[in-house]
Amino acid sequence: MVIGELNANKRQADAMAALAVMDHRDAQLVFLGVGRERLPLETLARERGLADRVHFGGLVEDVRPTLLGSTSLITTSKREGLSRSEMEALALEIPVVASSARGNEELVGEDGFVVETGDARALAGVMDWLIEHPAEQRAFGRRGRQRMVDRYDLQHLIECHAALYAGMLAERVDRHRPVPVCAPQDPRRRPPSSCR
């Protein structure tokens, strides 16, 4: 499964190239999302003889039901921030196979798979491995979910932010003396002694 806007940055054609060289010739690839690259991707699927194995679901409000039926989530982007689709997959115990784009390795860590961006053979190898090793696939899924709970649980994030702000405020107080704030005065009057 591939989730995201169909655009050149997302490099979804890499997922299709991987599908073409997989050992498992019955594997299917589902794209959820819309964008300028849909027509070129549909054309590419036909040209590679993959039209019966590649499916375009369009814009989907709730990806969870489709994602839950997937072996893995594939992200092939050349640039990525904090990928929401990766976080959703991991939270649902779906392993992630991600490109080496900045942010992916930190998010997925050892609880998923990171392949060099553009390396279709490496991507295909991981996709085949996940199909051939269902017990390990489920174990990666469980670890991925635990990773999301440990790092991105709302209460944990609130506590981290509170600690960050408290530290910043303490540092500011230590470095700077509070300066009295004076309201604008009539320029003919002298400022109060506390503001001189």
C-alpha cells in the first residue's frame, strides 16, 4: 500500500518498479491519494504489464480499513518530514518500508525497514521478505505500534513540551534580569525611577 498525494516528490513509480521485479508475482499494490501523477502512473502500470496488479483508490477519508488489509506501507519519497501515513501504519501494527529520505529512518527506526531512495530491487526484496515471513511481519508491526505509543502518545508529548518550556523559561530567567515595563509617558515628564 502506498498512501499520499500522487506527485513527483513521492516517487510512487519506484513502488511500481519494485512490484515488477518481486518474486511474488501475485502481489498487489494499492495507491491511495490523488494528484498530477495518477495518469502517468496508470500508463506506467499498463506499459509494464502490471495493470491487473496495481489499483488506484483515489482520495479516501479514512485509510485505516484499507491499511489494515495490507502487508506493509511503502513510502518512496525523496523528501519527507514527519510522515503521517507512516505513523498511522505503525500505530495500526502495519510494518513500514520507507525510503532513506530525511525523517523516515528516525520515525521508523529498527521497527521497520529503510531502503535507499530509488533502489527498486532492495524495495522488492523487503516486500518479498514480508510476504514470506508473516510471523516476523506481525512482530515488526507490534514493535512499530509500541514505538508510536512510547514516542507519540499525547500525554507523553504534553509532558515533553511542558519540560521543554519549563527549561527554556528557567534558562531565560537565569540569563536575564526582569526589566520593568513602562507605559508610554508624556514626553515632558520624567520616567519613574524604576525605569531609568
